[in-house]
Amino acid sequence: MSNLSIVRLNRYPIKGLSSEPMRTVTLRAGDGIPGDRLFGFARYNSGFDMQNPTPLPKDRFVVLLNEAALAGIQTDFEIKSQALEINANGKIRRFDMRASEDREKAAEFLSSEIDLKDPELPKFVSSTPHRFTDVSVVSPQMMNAISVLNLPSVKKLGEQLNAEIHPARFRANIEIDGLPSFTELDAVGSVLRFGDVELKILSRTKRCAATEVNPKTAERDLKIPYLIRKLMGHMDMGVYVEVINGGTLAVGQTGEILA
């Protein structure tokens, strides 16, 4: 048992782009965060077919793994109207992503601002309810998994590296406090309960080079996966959970872990 609390809730409407902070979120059993990673900019040779969506490796999309400069770009995306605002290097552009012309212009602007070297522009894609989550390639269940970050683990890693590590590096949906550092990694199968909501821990989250990018400077400044492995013998930070009982979560809400 623990006194857990929810510190932040985030969704990422467009894979690889800015987070959208939320005060509350209503979850349904078996489903992911509403509106999370339903859109993406697929690279010219991604092979993604909107009529027949299949999970693809994250490097088929414009993501931080390959494009550190993305961290310096702020985006705001209104899912219902599909209005996208991109703020890059002080230049602000707005696009109606329902219009093919604007989709192309947005891809062009984004590509030029991050200096994308591909021979063709990326394509703005979606195929709801398909989600572009990193672990979508594992199984349909994992496609709807929600990422949870235990903040004491991030703090502990920072202390060991003598560096300030911003939790935003890990692009989690739910950031919690109250669990001893890294104990979440050994709690696979346990349930996090917040009010009516029950989240079953499915797996540890293995980290990739995207976490090397400092969200404030947009530069690769810490080899996070390598450093975690060096210190702890693994490359994991955070866990993936499945909603087994739905309901509403709110920032500040308290909860417990059921073994």
C-alpha cells in the first residue's frame, strides 16, 4: 500500500509533437487516453496505409528518436476541428489539417524548421482507433496501454547522475508521486487504484534515444538509456498500464498500489 498522488496528466495528440496537459481525463476499460497519439507525421517511406493500418516501428514517423530539433517546436492541436498551430523558432503558423493543401503546408513548414533530410515530405496520417504508441507493435492490448512515470525514480536518477532530469523527457501520460524510486519496475501485475479507476501494470518501459533530448534546449545532452543501464543493468524508466476499471482521473487525486 502507498499514498500515491497524480502530479500531471498529459496526452500527445500527434506522435512526436508537444504534450497537451490535462486537469482531468476519463478512461474506459481496455482503452487508452482519449485523443492520445491518434495522429502522426509518417515519413515518405513509412509504408503506413490509412485504409489498412498496421503498427509500425516509431522510426517510420517524424519523432524525437531521430529529430532532436522537434523538442524545440511547440504545437497545439485541436482534435475536433483539426486546427494545428506550430510555433517554431518564433514563427507561428496555423493549419486546417482537414484540408489536403494545409496538411502539405504543415509538413513542409515542420520539415524545414527541423531540417528534415528526407527526399519527400512526411504525410499527416490518422486511422482512428489506431494509435501510434511506441508499443503498438507488440499487441493490440499494448497499443492502448498508458504510460506511467514514477517521479521519485526520475529524481533518484538525477541525483545519481548529478544532473537535473526533466520528467518531460519521458513523455508519459500519467506522472505520479508516492512510490519509492524504481519499485514500480518490480510491480508488474500489481494494480494502481485512484478512486474507481484501476490500472494494471503490464510491463516496464524500455527507453530509447528520444530520452537523450533535453526538452528545454532541444539538444542531446544525456545518454539516458546508456546511463540507466550503466547504473542499474537495465534501460527501463516507468511502466505501461492497462485500464481494467474506468472512471475519471484528476491532477492531485490520491490513490494506492494493490499488490
